[in-house]
Amino acid sequence: MAGTKTLLVLENFIGGKFLPCNSYLDSYDPSTGEVYCRVPDSGKEEVEAAVEAARAAFPGWSARSPQERSQVLHRLADLLEQSLEELAQAESKDQGKTITLARTMDIPRSVQNFRFFASSILHHTSECTQMDHMGCLHYTVRAPVGIGVPPGVVNIVFGTGPRVGEALVSHPEVPLISFTGSQPTAERITQLSAPHCKRLSLELGGKNPAIIFEDANLEECIPTTVRSSFANQGEICLCTSRIFVQKSIYSEFLKRFLEATRLWKVGIPSDPSASMGALISKAHLEKVRSYIKKARAEGAQILCGEGVDKLSLPPRNQGGYFMLPTVITDIKDESCCMKEEIFGPVTCVVPFDSEEEVIKRANSVKYGLAATVWSSNVGRVHRVAKKLQSGLVWTNCWLIRELNLPFGGMKSSGVGREGAKDSYEFFTEVKTITIKH
């Protein structure tokens, strides 16, 4: 195997130590299609060791003051910041995404998350009520459910879903599960965790609409919608994959959208001028391509991208999992490309007539994660946002996040929310204490 001498071999991190595993899985560099890393193929034994390490670490960590835990989280943020370039390179190599995206979004966002919760942990208050006629005082406290940073507080166990995933989910001493992924996997997690009455936070798929009214500012709308459709190869759960455009501006929008899409450069992840890198795996690339074949078989038009334009790559990257951003038109709402999550650089552009019609069509899928609305009419923006069955609605923008506010989806897009208050409530148990004096 080429490059065997420099193969990176990962190890599990359990009880504050890196530990080898009995068997390993090959991990492929999406930009070349070559094995670059070996990952532990863990099972029940490794999960049991991680749970035991967490159980042992929990009493000491949970007894630390909020100030001490805040300092630890800030220190983690500092370390991430100091290693930003190294971590960005690793993320790009593993995921196939551009190094630019990893540098400017993924790693800085991780730093921001740690700093946000390091601060918010210091400012939560408890509820307190008095019953003078009964001589009682009631108050609530929050008891931590999970763990987090000296040895045993954070444990990382690599492996496949059927082996290590199922062992973790069904373990009786794992009290809650936070999962981001597909709906079928979430259904399996729900089945396995139900006998233990585990608490679940599930962030699942999306089939996110962009609704573009005739009074939209196309100068801002078009570049933002290109980005919301194709950023990170479309491998973001919040990406736009259905674009509804009011008929009076449909032709103009489509012309300008195609021009902007063709400027969206697909290149090797290390190319600073690349807008898009490689998809995560060969299997996923074939899955995304299969949707385009289905759309073509249904009579839809592929206006640019896969099968239409030529993809140019260096010889070393010819075996990588690259794909051009692809725009589909003349497609029916009943098509699988308009109903199912593709999770790739593919978007469908269709016309609509009225506000009432487009709301009904936007809501006609099983998902309800995110939506964008483009209009200069303030009344319309509020009206449409209220009627959309979506956990997040952006108006005249995309992917602007406020960590204090709830994040999550409706319908098949998930269960539960993340955010300052929501995360605090999910990761703790509320306890009511009554004292009679």
C-alpha cells in the first residue's frame, strides 16, 4: 500500500490515556481516495472501559465549582486556538473540506462554543418559592448528568455504529444520548435506549427550503443562496436543497444563480482559491450521483454540474470523491430529489405563484430543520416565518447563529434543542427541595 510508512494510526482515549485496539479500520483521504489513517474498530470491551473511567471521574468533576469548570473550558478553548492550523489541516484531511473552511469556520466555531458555555455556566439561577402559611421554602438545584475534563471526564472511543455505537447506546450506565446524523440511525438509537428510559437529543436530517419573493434583493440573495446550497460540498445539515422562486423573477434569478454557481470552484482542499473540496466518501459520492440519475430519468433538467460540465483535477486527485455543484430544474415536488435529504452539492430550483402556495409546498416534506426567506416586505417575512414548519428560519441571510437561542428541528429533523438554556436543562437533572422550618 502506498504511503504505509507514514500512515497515521489513531488510538482510543480512555481514562486520560491513549490506548491501542485489537483491530483497526482503514480511513480514506477523500481528496485522493487513498488510505491515510487507521482508526480503532472498538466494541463492547472499549465502551465498558470508557464508562468505568467516566464513572470514576464523575464525583470529583461534578463537585468542582462553576468557576473551576469554567476555567477548564476556557483553557480548552485556548489550546484549540493555539493549535488552530494543525487542527484545521487534520479536519480538512479527514473530511475532504477546504482548508479555508476548516480555518475560518470549523475550528473557530469550536473555540466559540467552549468560550460561550464557559461563560454561561456562571450565570444560571435556580427557582425559589415560599409557602409562609405552611412554613416551607422550596428551591430547585441542577444535578449534573454527564461528565467533562480531568482523566476519565472525556473519553473517545472510535468504531462503527453496529459495534461500538450500539454498545454505547444500550449501556445501562449511559444516562443520555446526544446524536447528530441520519433518521434511520436515530430510530435504532431510540429502540435501543427505550428500555432504559434514556434522555435523547437528536439532530437529524433536513430538506431545507429557500423562498425567494419577487421583492428580494438579488445582489445579496444570489451569492448567499449559492453558499447556502454548496458550502462544505452541501454536507451541512442546514444547507439549502430546495429553492422556490416567485415566477415574475424566476428567469432572471435562474440565469444569475447559474452564473454564480459556475464560479464556485471545486478544487483540492489545500487550494486557498477553492470554494468546495471532496465529499466524505466514495459510497456517499455514489449516493449523491444516484439522485441526479433519478432526476434525469424523471425528465428533470440538469443545468450545470454533474454530467454537464467537466471537472478538472490534478492527476493525484483523480481518484478523489469530487463533484461539481449541480442545479436541477423542471422537477416535481413529488420527486425524491425534492423530498429526501441528498446531503451533497445538489439543489433544485422551482417557480411558485403565491405566498400561500409556497408555504404549503415548503412544508410538504417530512423534515423541518431550517429555512430561509428572502423579501423586503417586513410583514411578509414575519407572516411566512411563523407558518413555516421549521426549527430555524433565516430571513435575508443564512447561517447566522446565536448560541443563547434554541437550535434544532421539527418533525423528522429531530428531538430536543441545543442552546444556553436548552443545553443546561438537557445535561442536568432538576431536583426540587422543600424545607419546613
